[in-house]
Amino acid sequence: MNNAQFDIERVLDLNKWESVQESLAIATHLAIILVDYRGRPVTKHSQIQPFCQLARRSPELSVHCEKCDSRGGLEAVRSGQPFIYRCHFDIVDMAIPIMFDNRYVGAIMAGEILLEEGQEELEQVLKLDDQQFVNNFKRENQQFIDQYPRFSKDDLANTAMMLEKISEYIISEAIKKDYLINAYKQTLRVSKREEQINEDSLDLEFVQKDIQHSKLQKRLVESKGVYVAKNQVLQPAVDLVFENKENHVDLTTLADVTNLSTSHLSRLLKEEFGEPFSKIYGKLKVYWAEQLLKSTDWSITEISAALGYIEPGYFIRMFKKITGVTPLNYRKIY
């Protein structure tokens, strides 16, 4: 992943995260928000307390709220662990840094609570006691401050540890997504497919399937459509499949020609192709269908029948599931 391009909003599904964030906020009785490295919110605030809600709605006060978020996050980075502190209103918050390759990219901000004891021992990251408008705002809304949940130090520390684990998960998902996107781009180059990728709308499950399908295509093209098994024990089964494209060949039939049990054969086929036989067989059928769509003017029904499908509708659904387009659209594209 390119450090300069790493962005929480690019690699994290914010809609899904906000759903998780809301559930966490309800379960922990904490207000939670995700911010970028500048302290600017990238999600909506979950379970925000009335006092903080009023403050963040004020253009004059929200600037200081974001400044506290930013300073809290940076201090967490400096210390290398969740940082629990007091904001300019003397409310307890915490910052759980989100790090990638030793670079601070954002933080999970949680809190809006009061401690049962020892609150004055926490560092106050922004002091505005000399600002009259801040003191007036606190005095006018004291009834809302009195509503804040109260935590013990131990409960708050345990919650911080849990959120730290979630932060680590965010990074692992980001890395996985970025890896898949780069692998997908490489697959398109290898297969010489000219496609524009909208990374925000990519279905990662489809990307994984398409990468596997393209790898199989590449191997078949290089072998001119006659697959040579790495494990020679499997060659009779492979040959039978290729010689009977118009029929459905089941695992039992393949076990007979290889003198193997179905369970043993199934395991060897998975080792050969990296996927269960049922999946790889479906992809083979689609590969053959693609060749017919490119090289003949046969109808979709004729191609379906030529590949042993009883119902054309089922063939169309399988084709689209693996390639992402219908057979008719595939023919128009290629």
C-alpha cells in the first residue's frame, strides 16, 4: 500500500463502520466518532451527549472540540497506546490511534464521560479557563454536564483496550482491501482486459472470484486449452472433463477413472486448483462459454446446451456470477 495514498475513507466502508460504531456506543455508554489525522470527523457522532452536541453545533466552540480531538490523537501516537485525557470543558475523552506503517492516519475518539474519582489527575490537552464564553457556556448548560455517565478507572481502561483491538482490525481490513485491489489491477493487465475500476464500489468477494477465474484462463490459454495437471494422478480426470464438455461429469465418475476415492480425489483437486472441484468446474464451463461467444454466432440457448446445461436460465446466472456480466453483454463487449 502506498503510504501517501492511504486514506481511511478510501479503504474503510464507512456505512458498515458506522453501524458497528453505533452498536459499540450503545453497549459501552460512550460517545464514539472516527476522525482523520487532522482531528476532523469522517463519521457521524454515535450517542453524543447533549452538552457536547450543543458545543459541536457552535462554530465558535466546535473548532476547539476538533483541536482537542487532534491533540488527543497525536498524544496517543506519541505514547504508542490509547490516551485518556480531559478536554477544554473538563470532560473525559480517549483517543485510540489508527496507525499504518508507523504513520498516524486517524483515530477512534470515545468518551464524553466523568470519572468516579481521580479525574483531575488526567492531563487537560486544551485549557481555555480564561475564555469567558467557554465558562459562560458551561454555566448555562450545567444540567447537561450532570447527565454524563460516570466510569471507574478500571472500566475505562478495559474499554480503551477493546477499542485498541478494533483499531488493529481496521488496519488489517484496509491492508487486505488494498492488496486485493492491486492484485485485481494486475489480473486485468495480465488478461489484457481494459476496464476502469471504481475502487469505492468494488465488491471484494467478486474481485477474489474474478482473480481466480483470470488465473485459470491464463493457464488454459498458455496450454492452448489442454490442461496439463501438476499432479499426474489427476490427468485422466482432467482429460475426461475436457473431452466431455457437452456433458455434466460428476466426482464419482472422475474417481472411477483415477482409481481414487471421491474424498481423496476431491482433496487432490483442491490442492491442484486451489478451490473445490465444484467451483473450478463451473469456471471451466464459463471459460468454454466465453470461447464460443467470441468465436461463433450461436445463440445463448445453443451454447448452454452445448455445455450440458439443461436450463439456459441457470447457465446465464452461473455465467454472470463468475464474470459479472450476462453472456449477451459479454458478447457485445468482446
